[in-house]
Amino acid sequence: MIRVAVSLAKREFTRFARQPQRVIGAIAQPLMFWAFLGAGMGTSFKPAGMEQMTYLEYFYPGVMVMMLLFASIFSCITIIEDRDAGFLQGVLVAPVSRLGIVLGKVMGSVLIALVQVLLFTIAAPFLGLSFSVGGFLLLLAGFVLTGTGFAALGFLIAWGMKSTSGFHAVMMVFLMPLWMLSGALFPVSGAAGWINVVMAINPVHHALNIIRAPFYGDAMSMLASPAYLLSLAVTVAWALICLVLSMKRVEKRENGA
């Protein structure tokens, strides 16, 4: 199973690295979104308790989550492409564990997302943000958990899709609102009552919390914070649930035409 998972993950990353336009687009799109929206908001962003924070700084963790979302989800489009090319059928009939198929695809997607978001982390010192060694390890864990949740969810959706256009439609209608209502664009404190409720049950909101926290606290204080531990538990549960559902989905036999 491990050999299958590693082979599929390596294949995903190699295919990504050999498409320079995909590499540039995956990094440039969130970067431009962050720069243009951050510059556009400018000094108009003054929520209560955050008067000293610029919108570029506030939006920075949100763009990290966006990069994890785009990289993890769009990497799962290869499931549809592999099915059309006949590669997926060959893997399914091989005497290999289907758990290895899920883990391989998810691991490959998370690795692609991790490389991109770590490159973006280089911008942190220019915003006056810093973190300790322990904080960086917790930030890295947040990246991996969030990427796993997105990748497993993308796998679950893509497995039953027949076309890439349908997958794009689902992503824009379902997944983008999850990101927009995570607190990435605006703080929870300034939102309407019903949006507060949606954010509280949104797993992406909790994923954003564990990615934002290392920039403003040390590892020991975070691990002692009930709010951080709650968001960490929700993110872990979300990733595990999506993985289990993906495994169940793969084990289900499809009826022939």
C-alpha cells in the first residue's frame, strides 16, 4: 500500500513540475489577488481591535489557505484526466490496495500545495511577521492538515465527475464560499449574525485559525489555548472524515454503462 501511495504521489508531483505554466499560474494568481486586494483596501480596513494591522497583513494567512485550496483541489482534476486516458482503470484492476490510491493522490496534492505555500511564507518578514521554531512546526502542521482536508474533499468530488467543467462548477459554487466565509476576507467580529453561525461550523474557518495563530503567539501558549485546540481538533476531524469518505467512495463499485 505504501509503495502504491508513494508512486502515485511522485507521479502527481512530477507531472506538476513538468508543466511550468501550471506552476506559474498556481503561484501568481493568489499572489496578485493578495497584492491587488490588499492595496485596494488600504487604510479603509480598520476593524475594532485591529487598528494597527494593515489589510495586507490580515489577508496574508487567508491567501495561504487560498493557495492550499487551489493547489489541492485542482490537483484532483488529474483524477478525471486519468480516467479519460485509461490510466485510472489500469490502477483499479491492478492487485493493489485502494487505500493506497486515495493516499497517493492526496499525498501528491498536499505536496504540491505545500511547496507553493512555503514559497509564499518567505513574504512574512516583509510584513513584520515572525514565528519561533515551535511556531513554524505548528504552522507546517496547519498547512499539511488543511491541504489534506482540501485534497481529500477534492478527491471525493472528482471521483464521480465525468468532466473537468463540472468539477470547476462544483468548486466555484461550493468550495469558494467555504473559503470566503472562513474569515479570510473579513473578521468574524464584524459579520452579520447568521454569517457568524456559518463561520463557526465552517471547517475552513478553523483551518485558517491554526494557520494564523503561529504568527502571533508561541507554540506553548497556542497549545494551552482552548480556542486553538478546538480549531486544531475540528481541522483534524475534517481531514479524517474526508479521507474516510474518499476511501468508501473508491471501494464502491461503479455500474457499467
